[in-house]
Amino acid sequence: MTLKVGDIAPDFTLISSETKPVSLNSFRGKKVILHFFPAAFTGVCTTQLCTVRDAIHMYENEAATVLAVSVDLPFTLAKFKEDQKLNFTLLSDFNKEVSRAYGSIYEDWILGLKGVSKRAAFVIDEEGKILYAEVLENAGELPSFENINAALGA
């Protein structure tokens, strides 16, 4: 399934790096920037999330909440968040349901690994409608932060 601009973002509840349930619907009334990334502690994923970390004040000024999703365990995400001093919520999609719902999953990835989140970014408006959607096939590429920022300002 491919989500596109104008679609309603699929709701979900995932476990955070703080081992608490977090639901997308709980952010209604705020914009949400939803980042998917393949794996904690890897080069491009670290760059992606540290870029978000360093721009967090801009997102807060736009009244946007950042959520980042991978199939890593919550405990792995907690250590990654601590090590990289990430200042937003990391969510474990260990069961891969949300990555599939957002069309953001490699069924077959590298080294024979299956079911890993693709790198992707979605901007979701206050009513849950998708303002921006980007799913990358190449895990070595970063999402377009310029386009994310433009969608936020729209």
C-alpha cells in the first residue's frame, strides 16, 4: 500500500524507548513529523536522527511533534536515544505492523534480514491528513529535510 498526500495517516500505538505506549491519535491538534529508519546505531540512521535533533526548535516553533520509528527493540532505542542525546520520541515497531501500514518496509533487506523499516518521512496535519510522504528505496539516502520543512510551513 502506498500512502500519498491527502490520505488519512493510519493510526497506531507503539511502545516508546521509555517503554510507554504512544498513539498517533493522541497528537491530534498538532502536526506530526513521522520518520522511519532501518536500524539504530547505523551511520545514515544516526545522521538522519541527529539532523532532526539539531532542528528540533524549528519543529517546535511550527507546533510539530517528531516521532521516529524502527523495528528495533525499545531497549535498543533507549540506548541509542541516550548515546545520541535525541530529544524526541523513538518508537519500536518490533512487530512491523506500522512500517507495513505506511508502505515503509523492506521485506528482504541486507544480509538476509527480513522486515526492516525503510527510511521514510511523513508530515501529518492536525486532523491526521498526510501533507508530505517520502519513502526511500535506497537506505543510503536521507529524506528531503527541505521538503519536510516546506510541508510544515504549508
